[in-house]
Amino acid sequence: MEILLWLVPSVVVTLLAMLWVGWLGREGRGEVERDVAVRRIATALEPNPRRRRPAPGYAVKRPDPDRSTGIAVRPSRRAS
């Protein structure tokens, strides 16, 4: 049990850092005026010709289906 005592300082520091960051994060959530928020949303939704957007669809091209069955098949002979 004594060997775990070296963990106590790091646990205390970690908990204090978590509380400190949590407390500081609360201050950054101020109210934004309605006009400013509407303006920000409008600029975000407005199409920008300089910004390239990927074509809709799959991110990766679908592979061609494998036609092989894994069995070598010889063409059949025509009976004369």
C-alpha cells in the first residue's frame, strides 16, 4: 500500500487542474447580442465561391465487384 503513496501528489495536482480549468471555462460563456449572432450565422450559411466543397457522395470510390469465383473454368467445346 505504501508504494501507491507516490501517486497522491499527481492525483491532487490533476484534480486541482481540472477544477481550475472548469472554473475558468465558465467565464468564457458570455451572452452574445442577437444581432451579432444573426450576422455570424448569415456569414456561415452564405455560399462562398472561393471555398471548395466536396461533391456529395461517397468519400471513397466503390470498388468494382470481383467477377472471379476463384475457380478456373475452361470454355466448353462445341460438339460437332
